[in-house]
Amino acid sequence: MYFISTRGGAPRASFADVLLAGLAPDGGLYLPESWPQFSAAEIAGFQGKPYRDVAFAILSRFTAGSFSDADLKEAIAAAYAGFDAPEIAPLVEIGEGRFLLELFHGPTLAFKDVALQILGQLFSRALARRGGRATVLAATSGDTGSAAIAALGGLANVDVFVMHPKGRVSDVQRLQMTTSAHGNVHNIALEGSFDDAQSIVKALFADTEFAGKVGLTAVNSINFARIAAQCVYYFTATAQLARPATFVVPTGNFGDIFAGEAAEHMGLAADRLVIATNANDIMARALNDGVYASGQSHATLSPSMDIQVASNFERALFEAAGRDAGWTAAAMSDFARTRRLKLPALVLENLRARYSAFASNDEETKAAIVSVHKLTGRIIDPHTAVGMAAALKMGRPMSPVVILSTAHPAKFSEAVAQAIGVPPPEPAALSALRRLPERVQTLANSPSLIKNFIFSRLTS
């Protein structure tokens, strides 16, 4: 299995190369040279199988040539050993043909664990085999940072630098990052937005001399290994339902929903992929108006989605453009310069054939939390509620509606309390964080400052 860049200017790469590089050297994102295929019978055969077995069946198609079957099976077993649900991603019916796909049963209580725990295991094995050190740099709107720390903290030969926008993540999200005692973990509170942090990551990757000197790599959703691991729960949910479903996905950086598109390219039948955004509605505007244009980032009750530039949308554009790398490279260059991209008619038509999009404000988010609580007694977090609000706007489609439930409500207790009047019960593991010291450095929004900080920590 080989991988190519969406911008066409990088050599083919193996899965291990993609895993350790994150971003392609031409600034593009890696995708398989051709998508592995699963027949309808194979997908139906996933019904009733352990999640780990399905994960192996799917991931082994991507990792062939880079990891042995034994290595991959060991990595998957270790990745999911700490999850508190044996199903890993339980599918729970909440009535009226709607289901929650619970993705928050890992160590940091967010969906990022499902992929990052596997990525960490594979990363460690690949790095040990290749030798040398790696510097992981991650921008996070809240959950990726803590999941990356949980997956990579304490590993030999790797340093982890995580930037979060200061004051724009929840207290629990911050504490899950800043209370890490691992010496290889370095937290940065950036005086800016998530988009500012993401821009710095891209700028430092573009500085090839620096990137090469420190062995820079990424573990957020620009790393295709994350997408590959997230494909799995689309297959398990569909197999459990035994029919195609409409998947509603709370969307910020577009990685989780693109995993659904990836599953479709691999043979999964889905009725629809629904983009659910908050007030930071760049993706809803792109699909509904035909113009991908970033604006001012707004702070909302669902902070992990407070994003104005959805990095993984480049992958969807590449596919919608018939894998035209020349057009994709030019379009991304234009967008980087003008922050605006008018989608060509054929690209927009292809995107709309696969996706729908709905945006919801904070009041609608709170109303969705209230609605689910009243009807089922369940408490959902505000990101899941953005998905529920989108599902309610859709009406009642003929197929089952699966809303991806992306985080435990206790990670966003203030938002939940605003909606239903009381905070959700807090797991003991989260309560314990409040008694731990924090380690974090506040820095201004400057690539050179971040670069100097990284150098100082690597040489100290």
C-alpha cells in the first residue's frame, strides 16, 4: 500500500512514512494511491465481531508492507485495553430511529482516543524500528491534545508539544493536558485562536530546515493514520444496523466526517453524511453557498469545533475534483492567500451528492441537550448536541440516523449545567485532575516564538 499527496508534489510513501511524517513535504495531505475495497458480504460479516477484529481487518489493508499482522494485532489490543466499554464504540438507540455512537470510552473521554491510542502504539513501534527522535507538534481545540498526551506521554525518543488557544478550552480539557507529569510533554497556551495555532503548525512544517532538524511530525487529523482508525466505527455501526445509515457528525477540522467518506470509498453503503457545525459554520456555508471562506472565530459552548479552517476538507476537495492534484494545489494556494475559495460547479455537485450541512447556535445546542435529557434521561455533551440539533433539522429520514457522540458530558459540565440546570456527574478520574499541579507556558501568537520554545526544550 502506497500513499500520495493531495497536491501531487511529493513522492509515494509507505504507511510507516505517512505515520511518522504527518504532513506531506509539498504541504498536502496523504491519501491512499487507491482505496482498499470491501464487498457488501465482507461488511455484513462484521456484524457481531469484536471491534478489535474489525479494526484489524480494515487497518491491515493500509498497513501492509509497513507492519506485520502480529505487530498490528498487538498494537490494537494495547490501544483498546484501557477503554471502559467492551464494544469500544457502543451504538445506543435513543428513539425515533435515532442512535448515538458513543466514542468517549477511552482514557481522555473523547473520540480522539479511538484513533490516537492506535496511532501511539504504531508510532512507538515505527520509531523504534527506524531509530532517532521525533518531535510531535499538535494544535488542539481541546481534545486532540489530551488524547495525544495520553497516547505518547512517556514514550522513548519522542517529545510532544501541544498548543491550545488560551482560555478557549474547557477547564477539564486544559487540565487533561497541563497536569501530565511526563517529562516529554510540553504544553503551550497560545494567545490566539485554534486557527492561529494550526497556522503555526503549518508554518513550522513548511520550514523544512527546522522540521528536518527536530524530526517534526504531526498526530492530529492531518495524519492519515487517524483517518484510517476512525473509519472502523462507521463499518461497525453499519454492520450492527444491517442497513445503510445517515451519519451526523459534529465537525470542526473535518477529519471525523472525512473518515466516513473514506469508508464509502472502501465500499461502505451510507445514505448520507451530515456535517453538523456550531456558529463557526465555514463548512455549512461551503456546502450550502458554494464558497469556502474563513471568517472570525467565535467562542461557543462547543469549543472543540471553534474552527474556521477545516484542514481535512482538502482531502474531500481532492476526491470531489476527481483526484486532480494540480487543481487542489492551486486551490489551496489561493485559499491560503485570500481565505476564500469559490467551489467549481462539478466539485460542489460531487460534494453535495455525499454531504449535507447544518449549523446551530448555542441556544439550539442547549435545546438539544434539554430535549435528549427529557426524552431519554441521558446527558449529552455540547458537541454531540450540535449533532443532535442537525438531526432534528433534517426531519425524519427513512434510514436510521447515527449521531456521533464525541465526548463525555463531564468534560463540558458548565455548558451542560446551562442547559439542564445541573452539571453531569463527574468521573473520579476527572475530579482527581483538580488536585494536580499544572505545567504550561503561555506564548504569543508567533511562529518564531514557538520555534524557539521547541528548541529550548529539546536542548535543555
